[in-house]
Amino acid sequence: MNTFDVQRLRWHFDFARTGRVVTNNAASTQPPRELVELYRSLIPWYENVHRGQSAASRYTTELFELAYDTIAGWLNAPGRGSIVTCRNTTEAINTVMYSLLTEFRDGDNVVTTALEHNSNFVPWYAMCREILPRFGRHVEYRVARFDPVTGQLDLEHLASLVDARTKLVACTGASNFLGTRPDLAAVRRITLASGYRQPDGDHRSLLLVDGAQLVPTAAIDVRALGVDYLAFSFHKLMAPFGVGVLYGREELLNTTRPFLYGGDMVAEQGVTAEHVRYNRLPWKYAAGTPNILGVIVSAQALRLLVDLVAPEPAGYFGTGRPLGRATIERAMDRVAAHTRALTGRALDAVREIDGLKVFGPESAADRAPLISFGLSGWSPMRLAEELDRRGVESRAGCHCATLAHRALGLDPPASCRLSFAVYNTAGDVDRATGALREIAARRLSPAAG
Ligand code: PLP
């Protein structure tokens, strides 16, 4: 059975008692009470990791390192050595950029797509236009199109851009504007066929997937997907703000430059004035004191999610018990089925509204759980403000997916978006779409938009 009792689940979230209709979940999700309490419960043993001989430091270090194992297991990564923690998806993608920076050869290129969030476009733009030219290296970025009607990535165009000088393809797992989820297996095949000569002797392009909108609603198996890098943010996965993850293939993380330099990323006794040896993975990518409690709490968010959607008590939260693949897949299937049903309900309702245009795929089955739209005569900003007046939280703007808004010819490059999470109800969808219907019917001073 792919369902769970959403009302019972909502009891775990403080926001649910406020009457808020939280439908801006693609930006950030709400934290359940257990995670806030977990944070509090760690305080008596509050200590730094890898930097003390006290029992408190050993205890905190153990929890911190176990968090890496939970995250690795969640992604079916081979182990903690392939997990880097950082602040968010943006920092994870910048980590890839800076760690590969010295490897780009004159004449290389990076291929990305017009579906990307700016955090998977601007770093490549900056690298190609602003950083490498100063070192005399000329590297080009190329942007693959998408179909303006279906929102699907144009794989043929992508394939035509990838060649034997493409070091990296940087592609989203799901668009935060159109909801489209590119066929990552097809993208992978394109990267495998490029013939690019990597420093390790491989002949193929690397694949970086921006998983910010994909990881919260799908069971991700990095080995089955064959990705080289995957980035995501825990603040879209019920954890409090502050922790992002970069999965990287261990061989790559081992051979490429670290992103940040300093303490803890160096080997024990590994520093002399003449030479510095770096720490083993994953700590080579953990310079400086990390967000220790945030990482512990974030990994526990995954366990809590499994418990919350399980049909009977599962008891993973607060433990280090291994989460099997089947358990993770069942849990994420339930999350996906629930949020897909809400998205379908929203699509059905808004299609009935005169003057409202939904961007992206027709069917909820082809989208991340979000819908972006415009209402004729209304600026998206004014529309979002009107929704807020009716208690419905949406987001208006370009959602940092500026290229895709421009590709659709939207002027200004903006839309209004509703996005759903595991704790949303059919009632939330009806409140939101009802408010939209009311606004559209009243046509409140439309020109003023
Ligand atoms: N990529 C996508 C697809 C996103 O939706 C977002 C956030 O909305 C990001 C990247 C950036 O995430 P963060 O702000 O956590 O770095």
C-alpha cells in the first residue's frame, strides 16, 4: 500500500497547528518536532568533532560519523568516503567546480541545460568566463534546450553539444520551475559516449546531477544511476536549514583538489612548512569545524521520514540501524505517490481556471510535485500576495530558474509556484486552488499587476 495517514503525520509538525497552508515546499520544507528536540538533546554532550579527547567529543564524533554512513546508505553510495557535507546544494556544486578547476584543459567545455537552477549554471558561467580566462585557459559552457511545450530536456540537442572536449555534463534531476525530470540514464549514455580523455585514463564525460528537487521525492541509487556527482540540500528534506550534501565517486574525490583548505582536511602529522598531506576521505573535504549538529540531525531526518510514512512502527529514528534498500524504496514510493496525487489534484483544478496557464508537463506523473503558472492580467508577485492574503503560501519569481523562464519568453521572467510535500493534504490543495479560482474570478484590479 502506497498510502499513509497524513493527518497523523501532520501531528509531528508545529506549523500544522497554525492553519498555514504551506505550499512553498520546493523552496524549503518544514522541520518535524522530533528533529528540533533531537537538536536540543545533543546539547549536554555538545563538543567539537575530531578535536578533543573528552568522552563528549568522542560521543559527538561517533554520531557525526554515523550520520555520514546513514547518508551514504540512503544514496546506496559505497560508504562514507563518497559523502561531502556542506551548507547546501549551491555549495556542493561549487565544490565540484573548484575541485575540478585545475583539471580543465584549454579548449574543453562544460555542458549544462536551460532547465537548471542558477546554482547549476552560474558556477559554470563564472568558471568559463571569469576564472579560467585569467589563467590563460579557455573553456566554453554550452546550454542544452528543452521543449517549451512539454518542458522535457531536448536530449538530441544535449547529445549534439557533448563532444570529445566535454569534461563535464551538469544536469538537473528535476526542474524546480517546470517539474520535469530529465531521463538521467539517457544523459548518462551521452556522457559515456563522448570520448573525453579524463586524467585517470577514462574516455567519457563526468556527470553531475543537481538532486535538490529529486532527492526529496525519489529513492536515489547513485550507483545504479552511474552519476559521478550528486548534490542536494537537507532543508528540502524536512531537516532544519544549513546542511547540503555532495556525493562524489570516491576515486574522483581522492584524486581531485579539495575545495576548502585548512584544519581537519589534512592528514595527522601531515603538515610541514614544505609539504602538506591531505586527510583520507571524506575528511579531505571537511575543512574547518563543520555543522556538526546539523549533519547529525539531517541524517536522522531520513530515518524519521521512513518512520513517519511506514504503515506500522519502524523505529529507525534515533538509531544507527542500517536502512535497507527495500525500506528506503518503499518509503520514497509512498512519499512520491502521495505528493504525485496532490500535484494531479492541483493540476486538474487549475486547468479549469480561465486565463491560468500551467508551464511544463501535462501529467503529474512526469513532474516533481510542483506546478508553476501565470494568470493573465496578473504579475506573479501580486498573485502570490493575493494568495498569501487568503492564507496560501506560494512563491513568485524566477525561482532562480532564470534561463528556463527566459526560454519561455516570459517577461518579466517570473511565474507563481505551488509545491507539495509529504505533510500536505488534499484540503491544502483545495484551499490553494480555490483561492486561485476566486482571485481569477474577481479579477482584482488586474492592470495594477
Ligand atoms: N537546484 C535546484 C533544482 C533547486 O530547486 C534549488 C533550490 O531551490 C537549488 C539548486 C539550490 O539549493 P540551495 O539554495 O539549498 O543551495
